[in-house]
Amino acid sequence: MSLNQEYYLNLLEQIRWGGTPRCPYCGSINATAYKSERRYHCNECFTSYSVTVGTLFHKTYVDLEKWFVAIRLVIKSPKSTSARKLAENVGVNKNTACYMIARIRRAMVEELELLEKLMQIDESDK
């Protein structure tokens, strides 16, 4: 895992959980971290999870850094962002960019609080 990916996973954990992992399935904070990967084992419902479960980042192979850039571009764009333009700016192919735009737009309705926190972090970095 790259240092950038590690940084963005830490950032997402801080935003979602305040640093204390919380099971997305049962809400328990009684979890054990896996040593070899960025996942946790819930000691209440016995499931395995990561910070991306239940978010627009779940089950995607696109780096979180690219997601964060795409979110900023889609939300701050005065006009609708085209898949070609996003693909060029983020460094993914057109189909992946189209998929990312769809997920981001859905998150603007379903996960607005998460996106707002991500944008606040982005603003404070400047």
C-alpha cells in the first residue's frame, strides 16, 4: 500500500470514526485490527470490515487520492463535469470516470455529510 493510500485511509477513518473503528454492520466499537491489512474484525457480530464499507468508496479499486480529487472537481465544477474531462484530470479511463461521477452524484444525496467533511478537510489544506 502506498503512503498516499495510507494517508487517505487514515483521513477517512478520522472523518468517519474519529479514530475509533466502528462496525458498519452492528455499530460496535469492539474490534480487532488485522495486522497485515487495513481491515478490522468485529468482536460482536464477527464480520470483517474496512473504513470504506457503506461509502461511495466501497468495492472500488481506484485509489482514494483519485477519489478525493474527483469529488473536489465534481462538486466545485460550475457546470456538469464530463467523463472525458474527469478522466483526464484524475488519470483514469473514461468508463471509470463515468462510474465515479455517478457514485459521487449519488453520494451528494445519500452521503452528503461525508462529502461535506471531505470538502472541509480539502479547504483547510489550502
